[in-house]
Amino acid sequence: MSDGNAGKRLRSSGSYGKLDRDGFIHRSWMKSQGLPDDVFDGRPVIGICNTWSEITPCNAGLRDIAEHVKRGVWEAGGLPLEFPAISLGETQMRPTAMLFRNLLAMDVEESIRGNPIDGVVLLGGCDKTTPGQMMGAASVDLPTIVISSGPMLNGKFRGKDIGSGTDVWKFSEAVRAGEMTLPEFMSAESGMSRSPGTCMTMGTASTMASIVEAMGMSLPYNATIPAVDARRKAMSHETGRAIVRMVQDGRTMSQVVTRASFENALRVHAAIGGSTNAVVHLLALAGRLGIELTLEDFDVLSRDVPLLVDLQPSGRFLMEDLHYAGGVPAVMKALEPFLDPTALTVTGAPIGAQYEQAEVWNAEVIRPLDNPVKPDSGIWVLRGNLAPGGAVMKPSAASPELCSHTGKAVVFETIEDFRARIDDPDLDVDETSILVLKGCGPKGYPGMPEVGNMPLPTKLLEKGVKDMVRISDARMSGTAFGTVILHVSPEADAGGPLAIVQNGDVITLDGPGRSLSLAISDAELENRLAVWRANQPPPKYTRGYAKLYVDHVLQADKGCDLDFLVGASGSIVTRESH
Ligand code: FES
């Protein structure tokens, strides 16, 4: 036993420390893996929760990472035990990985609570794996540290850097506009994804990894060290040591993730031009921890924070560039006046100690407060009769001239309806129109897919139109861009006003005024909703996880968690298994 454990009875002792039949069972079966007697001497048992999977390519490097965590745990006197959790590959799972984020959270929560572990290292990366693991771990509240997959190497195509997702959207619109051939488009495919790791733009994975680091839930540089860089292995080794110390110190996740760390994270989110998806993930995480966090907090806390990081999709560079420029610590240093340096980190040191010595090595990539990339960043939260529960947009990725706009609605009832008609030459649409998509919210799809950045009509692309106002109850990829209003709450399928928008209705977006309104009277709105309610079909999902999800999912303004999962149940299990 290492000295740090002296006098402390760990959670795992309830299984491995018993000199009776139950202790025999817990130890004996573990010894089948070749573990010697003395590893059950009361040392910290560290779970390594791994979302490695070959069909989650962004997490394909995590098997190797787990081995480096184990080295650090052994070295610090702990016992590392790796276990799997359902893996969610954003680019592979249908109908959308978001449908299963809460399933992963349930898997992680029950795996941590049910097993004899004292602390846990979460290995994730692809968009939904980080929030799903964090949510599950928060509801148990053991000492917890996150290691992210790390970003892929920068994409390369014809002598230039290209970004995951962002350039897919650009290139596919260029093909439809006749500016790029299909063979050229296909040849970019191999150059875009050159290594394991997450999307190397400031998509949702990079956003969530940056937030994890800004919250103090990982060691420094976790968000930006490229997935295949040897430094990530070294950081994983150090994380193995750190989690053992965290257990010995008795520091739990809820001591690290506080309102102060959320506020720091929301400000960093604005400075990096983070994904809109962080809104639903952080609301859900706060709900698990019982921390008061509202949709408005995203707007209020980011209001004075400009865009400092020049990364795609809001800017030019990629995650490798951000790492070499100084990473999240350098961003936090640049953002210092907005941050609370006293917020705790997993090591027990305040977050300020993590960035106080940081330097910016490339001022093109990380800009100072007095010379930002763009003055407006963060999240705008819009309200009005079209979104009484709120809607979000990302000003840094929008066209300034469209942020205040009035236009006539061109309505699509479902994503299939959209795909069938968007390129119809007879579609009554011009560049002043507002595209409205329904049926893509948490209940409607189900799972709230990333389809809110609807492709523009080909006939307008051919005229040179690059952006239009688009409104939906969907999400969009963190790698996407445009004047896109997302997460309209309540969604159409929950009877929100979005359900009754008709072709030709006039909609006004006032981004600076934070409003989104439909120009019809309250009486007309209510009449249309009454007709809509009277014509609802029977439920589509009658069994399985989809039914559980649709019956219990909260709306986007509450984070899309399942209603019965909000909150925490702690780590105590009183009953034995035999
Ligand atoms: Fe996995 Fe982007 S698809 S991180």
C-alpha cells in the first residue's frame, strides 16, 4: 500500500477488502487475469472508462491511450482496470448519435456505481462521448479526470490545409454551384482525415475538449495535443498518476465542476468560437450536478467576450495550429480579465495556476482582447412568439448582414420533404426567403440531428448566394457555419409554434435584439395550434430505447437529458451481488 492510502478506507475495500465469501468472490475472479495477491491491499482502484471503437474512428486511438494511463496508475500505487462503454461515432450512427448520448450516460453511470472502483478516467472524444461520459460520471461523483482523443492532424488537399466538416460543407456547396467537379470533391476525402482523432476544426469535439480543460477536469493541453503526438501519451501517463492522487485527496467531480467553472467554460467557449452543441451538453451536465445554469447564461456570460481564436468554422486555422500557438492555457491567459482563477482543478490547484505562465506563440491564431478576430462571439439566445422556450445562433459563424432580417418562410415539414424539394426549380424561394425546417427536434426525429445548416437551393447557389437565414428545431454540426437559428423550443413535435408556420408567413430575426418573431396575431397562432393538436398521428415509437427517449426527453432549452436522469444518486451501493 502506498503511503497516501494510509488510514483511508476506500470504496473498493467494500469488495476487495473483505475476508469472507464475498471478498473471495470479488478477488478470485479478478485474479483470473493474472493479478497478484497484493494488488488487493487497499490501494486505489482506478476505472478507465473507454469509448474506444473501430466504428468511432475519432476514438480509435484510445486503446493505446488507456495503456499509458495504466502506466501512471501503477506507478502511483493504484490498480488500473479498464472497462468499455457504448461508443458513439458521430459520422457513423443513424439516425443520429445524439439519440444515444443519454444511453451512454446511463451506461457510464451504472458501470461506475456498480463496480468496485475509487476513481475513474474517462476516455472519449467524438462529439457525444465526452458529454455522455461526463453526465454519467457526474451522477455518481467519484474522483474523475477526462482524457480526450485529441484532434486529428490537419487535413491536406492540393497544397492547402482543409478542415473536418467545415470543408465538406464548403466543397459540397461548391459542387452544387458548379464551382468544383465531383472527382475533385471525392479526391479531398482521403486528405481530410489523416490520422485517428477528432475533427480538427472547432467542432463539437474540440469545443467539448476545450471546455473540459477550461473547467479543470483534465490536465493542461488535453484539448489540443494532436491525437498522434507523443505528448498525448505522456499526458495520459501523468493523468494516471493524477487520478490516484485525486482519490487519495478525496477530491470528487462535484468539487471541481462548480458554477465558477461553468462560467469560465462559457467564456472560453465564446473566445474559441465553440459549437452550439455545447449548449445542450452543458445544460444537461449542470442538471446532473444540481448547478443552476440557464440558456440565458450562455448569452449573458459571452456578451463581452470577442472571438479570440481564429479557427474554422468561424475563422481560418485548425487544432494543430491552436496547440502550437499555446493551446487552451494561452487562450485563458488572453482571456484572463473574464475568468475566475480560483476555480479548482482535478489536481487540487486553482485553474489560474494552469494558465498564469502561458504564452501565445502565434498571435495570428490566438489574438489579444484588443485585436480580436471578430467582436461578436458566443451564443445569442433568441426569444419571441416563434421560440417561447428560446432558440440559439452563433454570431461568429453568421453573415453580419443577415443577423437582422425579415423574410417570407419557405417551409419544410420534415428533412425528407426538404431533400425532395430544395432543388425543385419551381420552388418559390429567393435569397431573402427564410428556410424553415420542422420535425428535427429531440422527439421529432428523434434525437435532434445535425441538419439545421440546410444546404441552400442550387438555383440560388448558381447565382452566387452564399448564406440565407435558416430556422429549425434541429442542431447543427459544430463544424458548420451560416446564419442558422437552431434548437427552437418547444420543437414542432412538442407542439411549439414552429409546428404551425406556413409558406409565406413573415418572420423577423433581430439578432442584436435577441428576438425571433412570426408576424401573425396571438389568436391566429392559437387557432392554428388547436388544429395541429387535433390532427396528431398516433405515436411512432412503441418499444425499445426510442420509446423511452421520446417519452422522457427534455426540450433543448433544458439540455435534452431524460427527465428521470436529472440529478445524481451518488456512489453508494449497499447490497452484495451474491
Ligand atoms: Fe467524431 Fe467529429 S465526427 S469528432
